Amino acid sequence: MWWSYIILGLFAGVFSGFFGLGGGTILIPAMMYIFGLTQHQAQGTTLALMVPPIGILAAWRYYQSGNVKINMALFICLGFLIGGLIGAEFVHHVPEQLLKKIFAVFLFVVGVRMFLGK
């Protein structure tokens, strides 16, 4: 079974390096629908796997190409650190079905906006 996790990680890593995404759009649905995790478990597992420097090689390649704004990334990281703690505190009070619906609406709105945008 461990090899299927590596394959999922490779798939999400390719999408992350290519599109700048992976956690929410690839990993969470895959963990739920392929591996049977709950929404809460999938979100928690995704956050846990991002703790080590998972994207460091992809980020380094982007940096080498001049496509990383370090100051911006550091401040967003600080906000993300605090925001992640706040979100993790409140999400456990949201029922599973409602959380799935909120997540689906978020992905739908982002997808439509990107599809119709410039």
C-alpha cells in the first residue's frame, strides 16, 4: 500500500510543480475517494505532509528561474502559519457533510473564475 501513497505524492508533486497546486485539489480528493479518509483526515494528513520541506526542490527551481518573490513568500508563510492554526482549531466544529460542500463550492468557484478569467 505504501507504493500507492508514493504514486499519489508523485502525481501531486508534478501538479504542484507545474500548476502551483496539489494539496487541496489533488491530495484531499484522492485521499477521500481512493483511500477512504474522511474530509477532516484528508485535510489533516495533507497539512502534516507539508510540514517537512516537501516543495523545496520545486521552489528552488522556480527561484533559480527568478520566479520566487522571497519577501512575499516569507510574509505569506507567517500568515499561513497563524491562519493554519486558526483554521485547524475551528474546522473540527464543522460537520463532515457541510465541510465537503464548502470545499466543493470553493473548488468550483475557483475553477469557474479561472476558466472565464483572462
